[in-house]
Amino acid sequence: MINDKRVLAIIPARVGSKRVPKKNIQNLGGKPLINWTIEASLSSKYIDKTYVSTDSGIISRVAAERGATA
């Protein structure tokens, strides 16, 4: 919360990429790339809810496993 207002984080994560296909689920440092963003959002003391907006069932599943709403 900031000034008694709830804060919502929305993380856009497409499955299609022109340069690196499926980049959001590619392993980087031992975990999927999208996981780094989700963890940062969930660990913020200012963000109340984290949503991942995606067109992929795989990314949606990874996000849900990490604690975000997809």
C-alpha cells in the first residue's frame, strides 16, 4: 500500500518473440526469466497483488507456481 491505496502489479509476458522464442520461460540463473520479475514484485513492500498477463498456458502455470495470479 502507498498512502492507504492498494497497488497492483501487472507483468505482461507474451510467448512469442521475434529474437528469442519463449524467452520468458527460458532458464536464466537456475529459474525461468519471468520468475525474476515475479519474485521482485512479490517481495516489494509496496505491491499488494501481482498479476501476469499472458497468452501462454505454460507462462500462466509458471506464474501461478511462483505465487502470482495469471
